[in-house]
Amino acid sequence: MNKKKKEKIYDLVQWCKNNGYSKEETYERIKNNYSDLKDNDFLVMWTSTSEYYKRIIKNDSIGKLKIVILIALISAVILFSGVIYFINRPEYIKYDNGIVVSFDIPIQKNTQAKPFIVEKEGKKFEITPLKDYVLSGIVLSKKGYSDYGSKLAPYDFAFAWGELIYPENRNGVDFWQSNRWYYFRTESSKQDVKFIDDRSANVHLVPKNENILKAIKSTPKFKEVTYIGKLISIKGIDDNFSWSSSLTRTDTGDGACELMYVEKIIIDDKLYE
């Protein structure tokens, strides 16, 4: 009901009231002509003075305006978020099952790839491929970094493979990451430490390009995925920076993390490269 209509009904209510009609009689008369009149609105009209009712209508209009503005702002935020998601969404092609994967254990093979140079933020680095590497499993934990190494590897993922990809084998285990390390706690788990150590790893991820970086960012946790690329070592050309990957899945402690150059990612039937 708009403002003018409310003011007209208010005047009729007051006319009836001033001419001796009871509240019930007035309500029946008004309701017969204005069936959309709400009970609460009628009571306010019956008990309010003219000036007070004008303020009520004014505040009601302001409230409705605020609601309209709020809805517009929410719509704008949703639209903006959709645009940002579309811009940051990685491109993919349909996966044709032509890549050998194994969720039992990562596949590591000798590589023929040669060292190459990359430049990041004005710094040059020599990347030496050590092994071809296919890592299929689930992401247990994700952590972004802004340290010096993040020029090349802005994210670390804690991966699990083999029996550890099944939820019943992770019950009671807490996983988290900090300072380029990966941790887990098994106080209430039936699994021993070695079982988890042998089926999980912290992996420093070096994306091949911007599209792979976007795919890394959007990789879901606890969903089967495959990362394809190389285990590598990195040497700074402009400084003494060095970083090298572990080449075994059963080591622990300092130096046990995999440093992986990611060239392709498979998620469901999508191949990112």
C-alpha cells in the first residue's frame, strides 16, 4: 500500500472517529472499501494523531528505501563476486583418460627434461628437473605463503594417497601447516604415525603458468585430484638461494618435502594445463 493511499484511509478513519463511530464500526466500513488494509495499520491509524502518523509514514518510506538500497548493494556484491570468479576461473579441456595415474602411490620416473631459467619479480632462477612426477590423491590442507620462496611456490599442499584418502582412515587425525612444514596429530586415531607418514607429504607447488596457479588456488580439499609435473631443485642466479625436493616418500623432517613443478592438473573430467 503506497503512501497516498495510507493517508487517504487515515483521513477516513479520523472522520469516522470524529463523527461518533466506534472502532469496530469504523474498521468494518473501511475494510469493506479497502480489503488490503492490515489490522495493525488500522490500529495505528485509529490511535495516532495526524502529525504522529505523518512521521510514521515518513519513517516507513525511509525504511523501505533503506531496504531497496541494501538489496541493490547485495546484488552488486554478488554480481561483482561473479565477475571476479569468472576472471579468476582457470581454463580447462576435457580429460581423455590418456594419462596414467595411481592413487596407491605417487609415480616417480627418470626425466629427460633439461634445466631452464625462469624470472620472477626481477630475480632469475635455474630450475633443474630431477624426476618426472605424477601425484594422485587428496588435499588434506592448503597454505599460502609470502616468503622469498613464494616468488616461485606461493602455495604448499599437504597431500595424502593410498589408504589415507579414505575418510575412515583419517578419523581422529588433525592436519595443519605452518612455516613451510606439515603437521598432524593422532591422539584419538587408530592409525600410527608411520602409517600416515608413508602416505602423505607436504608439497611446495611451483606453477608452470598463470592458469595452473589459478587451478592450484581452486583445487578442493578432500577430493581426488592428480598433479602432473617434475620434482625439481632451484638455484638462484642472482643470489645464493637454493631449494631441492625430496626424492622418496618415506622420509620425514627437514628436507622431506617435495618441491614440484606443476605442469598439469586433473580434477574430475577437467584437465588444466
